Amino acid sequence: MVNEDLNIDDQTINEELSIDDLQLHVEEALRAADKEQLDAHLEELHGYDRFRIFDNLDEQERLGFYQLVEPKVISEIFENAESDVVERYLEEMNVQEAAEILSYMATDDAVDVLNHMSAGDITNYLSQMDDEKAQAIKDLLFYEEDSAGSIMAGGAITVLETDNVKEAMKKLVDNAPDAETINVIYVLNEDKVLTGVVSLREMILARRNQMIHDIMTERVIKVTVDTDQEDVVRTMRDYDLTVLPVVDDHNYLQGIITVDDAMDILEEEAQDDYYKLAGISEGEKVRSDDDYYIIPSLKKRLPWLVSMIFLSTVVSFIVSLFDPVLQAVTILAPFVTLVNNMTGVPGIQAAAVAMMRVSSGEFEDDNELLKKFIFKQVLIIVAIGVIIAVIDSLCALFISRGNILIMLIVGVSVFLSSSFNSLVGVGSVVLLHKLNLDPAVASGPLMSTIGDVCGVTVYFTTALIILGAVGIM
Amino acid sequence: MVNEDLNIDDQTINEELSIDDLQLHVEEALRAADKEQLDAHLEELHGYDRFRIFDNLDEQERLGFYQLVEPKVISEIFENAESDVVERYLEEMNVQEAAEILSYMATDDAVDVLNHMSAGDITNYLSQMDDEKAQAIKDLLFYEEDSAGSIMAGGAITVLETDNVKEAMKKLVDNAPDAETINVIYVLNEDKVLTGVVSLREMILARRNQMIHDIMTERVIKVTVDTDQEDVVRTMRDYDLTVLPVVDDHNYLQGIITVDDAMDILEEEAQDDYYKLAGISEGEKVRSDDDYYIIPSLKKRLPWLVSMIFLSTVVSFIVSLFDPVLQAVTILAPFVTLVNNMTGVPGIQAAAVAMMRVSSGEFEDDNELLKKFIFKQVLIIVAIGVIIAVIDSLCALFISRGNILIMLIVGVSVFLSSSFNSLVGVGSVVLLHKLNLDPAVASGPLMSTIGDVCGVTVYFTTALIILGAVGIM
């Protein structure tokens, strides 16, 4: 598949060259230890493609790569990788090389990587960096995990209210090479307090002698350093922002959060919710290299399974208490599953809906809306309870070959236990949210096993009452 | 809470004025039918806040709002709302007013709104617009739902390879007011084919007489009009893009997709996956107004519940077949739940992990990676099977007050059925993906009910074999 005519030096790179071809070219240049070729191959590639190619190298090739490629270029490549992957690669180098690469990385990315390391390693790396960078990293490491402070980056372009557009434009051009973004320029007053925001578009369209104060927007959408990252993402999404400024309590600009970080967080949080619903304590990393290790996966799945075993044991224990009933009326046994499934799943559905609504943030400061939502959920729960009770009891009638009592027992218990469990689902999500705990733990396997406990108890109790009423027990 | 001193006219808007205060001011201006005041209140607000305030008005107030506020301003407000909400508000106006507002909206947003309407209504609205806008909308309406074509917008800034930076900058300034974004400028050759891309930052840093061809990046990350929206989002996220160009098969630029649209899609797709895992056919809309209606919610939850009832009926039927066994050995009954839970949940976990990995797109053209992933999953499944079988059988020993046979039956059947069901989970997700079907349907309640079928069958069969071997049955 290698294109033999390819000659990088005279600018004839075929734009449609596939990643696989480029991979081969890079590996060839590495074998030949040809730095010039390697740099030429890397140059036209987007950082993410460079990383993909790098990531496919074997250890021997990677060691050659570290020798041949400038630390600055390696740092650019690493900015396209997940932080735990970068950490693993840094471990392959000596501390000095690794520290140099880290110090070239954007501060927020470097902090992400360091957060995977032990305190000792962090100190070790920081001591190898120049003081300014080390201090910038320390400042960010200080913020609580998942707060705006821990994910923000430096490199915002700031101008003064009293600048005119020409002066501001000069500041922008001077700072553009190192700036995280140039689309949005923040405006400070003489006390360095954030008072406004101007888009580059507005600057370009304004007259050169206009005062920044006159063209800026005063109502700046912003967050503080301790805002939770979920709220950061929600703010950026609602206001369609590509950059969000982060301020301290005194309205001093501390950093900015860019939309690419927000997208990563959005995806991460969505995956976390998904995994929790499936009963996995923390997302199994989407990473090829992890496919060699099974222990981390076991650690994520077993806690839920083991806690469920104990909850299921309670269910079995409850059923065993009803052994005399079962001995007398063995026909009851087949319908335990029918009732349990129709208890657990409506509960999960109700909890999942509440979970998504709560995490959308719409109830944050609107108790009226929350009340309306809960009221609607109660209506739905009752309606669903009636419908599935009718269908389920007809199925029970069929399986039991026309046993009206079984039909009655199944119908009544499905209605009662599905309604009760669904209310528990909605209620616990709302309650956990109000208590500032993670509502996601209330969903999934937990709801389904609590549903089982509730299902068997309601089922056998209903059976006892109805069979007692007709004189069978 | 109203600040009596507030006087909009002399520019003393307090930046920290809360949304609630502004809401009251807007409502006041509406009651007084004071257009000037109303415009002044709206002016300093971000579009999303304007929408929040508008959305809180009652119908009477909204009708006044339509009278007082310019259609162009209303269109800006509507661009911050979900398309089905906009559709509902447009219905409150006459066709001409609504069409005017639609024609002021960004083409992609207008198409989103029209997609909620009947063909007749669409024709009606389009006939009221000027020909150019109507044609632009028709062009987009033509693309398949969820394709890049249907979500792209026009308004990209394009320059020619042969322009110099000064000429290109002039084109940018001329087009900036209507452009969707000015951060990225696309480069066309003389045949109008997309050949490169330049960032505004690169333009600002380049010398004014440099040729665009010499500063542009030739490897343009792009998608075609029929690329699926999930791949669009993945591409933007992987490459950290804020804008992605959409081309046709001949590499002509058709439109661009901006990161705020990508974030909305990412959230929507994540919610869809979440709801499917919980057994809800389609996301219940995160919308306050829907809280008055329960039928749409029932329609989304009942299909899963009803199909599960029928699957559970199969389970009950299987259990009823074993009635003679149960009559002979009633002690078997309590452990059905213990086995079933430990069959369903590991299956859901395995399916969920496969689901997230598959939807991350990493196996798209890498069968080696997929094989490695499946191999690892098999190891995990077996390991989990052994561990939960041991714990579960000890619990069974405890509940059955030391019945070694029950311990053996529960242990063996938990291992067999959990492994089998987990393999089905991973296998069906991978298979559905390979067949280009939505793998999300294989997870959640379906896996859990298939787990029940598998659990009871394996459990009673194992019981029969073991009890037969020791001569009890």
C-alpha cells in the first residue's frame, strides 16, 4: 500500500493518503532514524492523527520516537490523548525528559496528567520545571477535582475598558501565539476586575478608535473556580459558548474553559451515568491498552454484583419464610418472576427519567417545576401500574390454566408493588439530588433488587390475604 | 424584589440584576406596551436568558411580545430554544409573522423547526418567504435525518488559494456580520473545490502579502453530507474542532457544523442510550410544558414493559413446567431470584461495556482491536462467573440452613447462566453493530429478562441433574 512515488520534500503530499499509509511511513522513518523525514511526515498531520500513529507504535519504536522528535512536538501530540495514557507514556522516559514535555503542555492538560500520579512523583516532576510553570501547575492542582478551577486553562486575552479598538487589537496580535483562544477578549477595569467581554468579530467590525468600553457586553456569563464541572458544561451548552471565563469570589479572571474540554466532560459524565445505570461503579476506560488487564474491570463490576447478591439473599430469605405457603400452593412459585420484573423495571424507568431531568439542572432553582414534575410522575406511575397489572394478570390466568385466584393475586400485587417501587425510584433520585449526593446510584441494579424485595413481599402477602379470605390458607 | 431605582435609559443597568428581576421588568414593560423599555431590557441580555424570560410569559403576555418586538429579535430568541418548543410558539402567530421569523433564523435552526411540521404547513411557510431563503431551506430539508447535511449551516467564510492575506482579510470583514463563524476560513481552488483551511489566528499572525496557499493547512478534516451525526460529533471531539466543514462527493463545500450543535447532538445521543438502557424507547423530552401530558410518556415506557411481560410469561411458563420438581423439593423456589439476578445483571454489565466501546467508534476499522476486546471480555466473564458463583452458593448454604445440595445447584447454575448470558450480551451488541443496527436495544430490560429465561432453565435443569445423580428425583 506504500506509495513509492511519495516525496515529502517537494510538497507533493497527497492529501488523501490514508492513516495506515502514514503509519508505515512513520515507522519506516523511525527504523532509519531519519529525523528529517519523520518531522516532515508529522508536520502536515493534525495532532489527533499524530497521536493515533504514535499510539500504534510498539515500545521499541516509541523509545526511538522520544529520541528523534522535539519535546515540544511530543507535548502537542500528548495533548490529544487521555491523561492516563499520557501518564503511562511519560513513565517510559526519564524524569527530566518527561518534565520537559509536561512543561510544554497546556497547564490544564499537564495538571490532568499529574492528577494520575502519586504526590512524590508530582513533586519530582515539578522540581524539574522552571519556577513559573511549576507555580502555574501548583495553582491548578490546588483546586478541587471536577471544579471549574481544576479544568480551566490560562491564556485568555485581556484588554482594558479604556483601550480603544486599535490598542486592543495590538494586544490581541501580540498575545495570539500563546493564547488558548482569540475569539473572545475579556475586558478588565483599572482594578483588574472582569467587567465585560468582546468577541473578535465585534472588534473586527468596530471602528479603530472606538473605546472597548463602548462596544463590550457588560453581562458576562461566567463561573467561579469552585463551580461544579457539570454546571460548567450546562452553562456553555445553554448559552452556546465556545469559551467560558472563570473568576474568583472578587471577580478577578482566573482562567478560561474552552468548549473542547466541555465536550470531553459532557461525554465523560454521560458515560458515568450510563455505567452506573448498568451497575458498573466507574466507567471502564475506552482504551485499547487496558484490554490486557482484567483486574481493573473486575474491580468496577464486582462491587455491584456482590452487594446485589446480599440483597438477593434477602429476597431468597423472604421467599423461604413463605415456604409453608409454597408447600401448600406450589402454583404460586412460577409467578414470582412475573411480579418481580414488573416491579423492578417500572422503578428503573421512573428513576431514569427523574435522573435525566434532575441532571439537566432545570429544577435547580425552580421548586414549582419540580412539584409539577413529581405530580405528573405519580399520574404516570398509577396509569402504568393499572395497565401492566391487567396484562400481567391475564398472562397469569393463561399460565395457571384459568386460575382466577392467581390472576387476582398477580394483578393486585403487580399494581401495588410497581407503583410503590416507582415512587421509591423518583423519590430517592429527587431526595439524593436535594441532599447534593449523586442520584445516579439510585438507578439500575439497585432499583431492580429493591424491586425484588418489594415484589416478593407484596406478592406473598397479597397471596396470603386473598387465599385466607377465600378460606384456602 | 424590584429595584425601584433602576433606570434603563441612563445606562445604569446593574450587571448583577437577577433573571427574576429582569423577568418582572419585562412583564411590566409588556403591560405598559412600552416598546422602548422592552427593547432596552432585552438588549443587554444573552439570547438564552431572553428565551428563558420569554418562555416564562403567559399566553396573553406572549401575544403582546409578538406585537412589540421585531421579528428579527424574536428569531434570535428562538435560536436558543429547542425546535419543538419554537414550533409551538410559531403556531400562536399568523402564518406571515411566523414565516418572517423563520426566515430570519439560521437556516439549520429553521429546518429543525420545520421538521416538526406537516408537509402542508412547511409548504405554507416556505411560500411566504423570499425565494432565496426558501430554496436554502428546501436544500437542507432534502437531507436524511441525523445526517451531516441535515444539521449543517451555511455562512462559512471562503477565500481563494491565490488570495493574499490582505485580500482574504477584506473578504472576512465583509462577510463577518452574517457568517456563522469567523474563526476558521476555508480555502477553495479556482474550481471552487475545498483544498485547505486557515484559522483566523494564522491569518492575523501572517504577513499581509503572504499567499493564502502558503499559510493554509492542506489536510482538511471534513465530513460528507451523508455522514451520520454520531460520526460528526466524534470527529469534532477527537480533533478538538469548533467548526467542521461538510462537503459533497466532489469536495465542494456545502456547509459547516459548529461545536454548539455538536454539543446538543452529543447530549441527545447520550440521553437516548441512557433511556434505552433503562427500557424507555425514546428520551422523554426535558421540557417543562410536557409535564401536563402523560400519554407521550406512557407511549415511551409501555412498549418495553409489555414486551417484558410476555418474556416474563415465558419464564413463568418454564417454572410452571417444573411444578412436579417444586412440589417434591419446595426448597428450590427461594433461590430462583438469587440465580436470576446473578444472570441478568452481569449480562447488562457486559452489554453496557460493549455498547460504550462500540459506540466510541474505535472498532470501526480495527478488527484486531475488536478481537482483543472480545477475548478480554470472555476472561472477565469467566472470572466474574466463578466469583459470584462462590459467594452466591455460600449465601444459598446459609439460607437453606446448611443444605449442601442447594449450595451445589446454585453455584453451578450461577456460573453457567451468568457466563452464558454475559456472552450473549457482548455478542449481540457486537453483532448488531456489525449489522449496522442500533446495539443499544440489546441492553437493559431485554438482557435482564433474557437472563431470567436463561436463569430458570439452567437452574432447574441443573437441579434435576444433581438431584437425579444423588437419587432424590
